[in-house]
Amino acid sequence: MAEIAVIMLGGEAPLRLFDKTRDPLSMSHRIAMGLLLAALVVIGAPPVRCDDVDGETVPRTAGPTSKEHPSLHNLIAVTEQIYSGSEPDGDAAFESLQKLGVKAIVSVDGARPDVESARGRGMRYIHIPIGYDGVPAEAGAALARVVREVEGPIYVHCHHGTHRGPAAAAIACIAAGAADGWQALNVLTKAGTGKECPGLWRDVAAYKPPAADAKLPELHEVARVGSLAAAMAKIDRTFDDLKLCQKAGWMAPAEHPDLAPKAEAALAREQFREAARLLTKDHDARFKTWLAEAEATAGAIESGLQTDEPDKATRSLQQLETSCKRCHAAYRN
């Protein structure tokens, strides 16, 4: 129980769990945390350092940050046993993980983990790749197995440590019994996870840990990831959704009210970026250039929507369609 009081509070300043400007459910959260702190006093939990926030006392812990460990970007101490951050890249990053006492590294990125560097430092790698559109049930079950069976502390990462990694760390936090879904959303707030990734926010809020006797997925050091063809198929579906949004005046189409134009544009941009990471030396330079250009064009769609310039978004969508047809003619057809 004591661990619950320090969740999602790493960094130089405390994460304001009850900030009215961030949390529309702040009053219910205030009540829940008040009950929680009362319970901790009753059961004699060790004291937690606190700060005064808007006249209220909220728990906090300093925790390590990227200032102390500059090779680990967006580093957050989610709990005393769960960290979140960017992909460890190079000796300095793995040395920082050692200093943090990390025993296992969980990658939710699509790229192959650097298992050799981890092994050489006595750390285990676990690969549970997820997308920007949400956390599949099987991945959630695998994360539950991690916190139930794997010796910690654990370090959860995606590529940059901003979107998928924090979402996975938040779910691991729930699975460990350190928070419920609504409380765990504060991990995403702290990490700066974009609202343009609504599937991640949705799945963290809705996550329920599997039953104690549930059969959980096997954990793999290097998981099989989708092929470039599969990545392109996802891009095609997202592009079709963008066209529906554009036809609806860059609003959610009546027949698909679940589509959010800004979120779909951000998803397309991220999908092109992830597709580029699946490229090998066998792919020619022209294809790599076109893929990078497509990512930039998808970013222009997103930018046009964010700045309320629908004409710019439409022109960029048309440009993206032209470039996709060019690429399909050269490589797919």
C-alpha cells in the first residue's frame, strides 16, 4: 500500500495529482486520495514527504530524473520499482540503468532491443511491442506477468519515452496494484503523452489486471514484430480515415464518430516513422527518402489541424495521396 502514495511523482517538482486545470475529475480524486492517505496512517505505513499544493498536502518523492541521468531521456520514477523513459542507447544509458538498480528492461517499441548490452550488465530484456493506437489485451496481460514474476526494479521504454512507454508503465503500475486506471493517467500527464494518442489514454483508464489464476502470455527477449508490409497496411487504413475526416470538413464523420482528425493525423505521422525503423540495408535510398517525406507531409496535416488551417491540412493530404500513389507504383504494384 505504501507504494501507492508515491506513484507518478518523479521529477524535480511534484506531479500535481489534483490540479483542476488538468483533471476534470479532480474532486473525486481528492476524495480518493484523502481516503488513501487516511488508510496509510491507520496501517502504519512509513511517512512520505509532502508538498503544499494550493493549500493541500499531497505526497511526493524526488526520484531520479534525466538531469542526473542525461542518457535516459524523459526519465520518470513511476513507483519505487517501475521507471519509464527513452530507449537506452549506448554504454552511458545502460550504466545509468545499473546505477538505478534496474534488473529488467521492458521495451514496447517495435525495434529490436539491444539484448547484448543488457545481458553484459546482468539485466534481462523483455520485448512487448505496442502501437500508438492503444495497448492490446495481450500486451496488457504480458505486462501483468512482468510485474508479478520478474525481479525489479524494471525500466519500461519506447523510443523517446513520451507516449507508448509511459502508457505501458502506467499499466504495469495498475497491474502491480499501485494505482487504478484513473490514477495511472497521471503517468501520461507527467510524461507529456499527447492527447493525439487517445487510444493510449483510453486503454490505461480502462485497464483491469487479469485474474490471479489467468494464463498469461510468454515473455520474449525479442518478439516477432510486424513486417513493413503490415506497417504499410496500417498506414493505408489511417489514410482512409483521414480522407473521411477531410470530407466531413475535418470533423469526426457522422458514420465514424470515434475518428478524431488531429489524432488520426498524429497516428499517420508516427506510423510512417515506425515504418522507417523497419527498413533494412536492402531498401534503396529513394524509398527511404520517400518514406521520410511522407512522414513530414503527415506532420504538415497534423500541424494544419492544430493551427486551425484546414486548407493547409487538405493540401497536405492531397500531397500525401500523390506521394503514396507514386511509391505504390514504384514498389508495390
